[in-house]
Amino acid sequence: MNGHRRHKKIINMYKLFLLADGATSAQDLSIFNPASPPAESIRSLFILVLAVTAAIFLLVEGVLLYSIVRFRRAPPEGKEPPQVYGSMPIEIVLWQVPHFLAIAWIHRADYGRAGLCMLPSVDSEGARPAGK
């Protein structure tokens, strides 16, 4: 008896799911067919971001495939390739700058209370909150 009631409950839930799914599938919710001006601007931004990320992906894959083909052979026995060490300017740009910006963004309120303008910012009245 309890098992029959359980199966009936599952079947009713499935029917409810199918009904809800049918109600939403009648609407066109595609990002490629916007229905309002804000949706059109969102679509345009989406296509821009998609194009930029696709270009970066193709560039990285191209460099990867070139490297695989160009350097597929192992160096001769006993010969070690030249050792390359870090470059301080590259390390600063690729490591320190993003970390500085992230920390400044996270603690911007604290820096503002101390009177330090770590990032350019404007408060709700249009004035700069730090460095007044």
C-alpha cells in the first residue's frame, strides 16, 4: 500500500514537471532573439565577449599546435637546453600588478577611511572619497 502511494506521488511530480516544462518552452528565451532594448545591448555585449574569448582561444591553440610540431623532437643525448630564469619586469607586470589591484579593490573602503586613493573612485555625490 505504501509503495503504491509512493509511485503515484512520483508519477504526479513527473506530470507536474512536464506541465511546467511545456509552459516555458512556448516562450522564446534565446539570447540571439532579444525582445527588448536592454536585451539587445546584453546580446551585443555577449557577442563581443564571445568574439574576444574565441580569438584568444584560437591564438593559444595556434601557439600550442605550433610548439608541438616545432619542438616534437627530443634534444640529443646528454645535451641540456639552455636554462631560462625569470625576468623581473615581466614578473612585476604579470604577478604584482593584478595582486595589487585585487587587494586595493577588496580593501577600498579601508583605504578610503585612511585617506589613501589606491584606485580611482567616485562616491554617490560625485566626489572622490579618498584624497579630498
